[in-house]
Amino acid sequence: MNVRKRSYSLEPGAAEYLERRAKKLKRSASSVLSEILAEAARQEARQRVLDELGAGVDVPEREVQRWLKKLGAA
């Protein structure tokens, strides 16, 4: 069974994981997928900031939020 979120369609293994996670959390698969996508966007924003600033630099949360806005994820 494929799970669809907007224009995303998941492979069967990912769809099964999403269904199990949603059942465990007692939430909809759509809300769980949205949370996973938001976390992925946050991680991507942090990585882009680190790439721009260099390794070993402490990145403030407001800088991460700025990058999220640039990515269209916030």
C-alpha cells in the first residue's frame, strides 16, 4: 500500500515504516510524514550553515531558522 503526501509517494518499505510509526504514536501517517520532512529540512539547514561557516563553529538557532526560511521549510 503506497502512502501519498502531496506529490510524494513512498516505496513499500517506507510506507510500512510510516504506518507502524503512526500507529505507535497514535497519529495520522500524514502528520508523521510531515514531522519527518520538517526534521530533514532542519538537518539540511544546519548542514548548509556548517558548510558556509566551517567545521567546529557553534551555530545559533536563529541562524538555523534563517536557513530554514531560505529553504522554504519554516
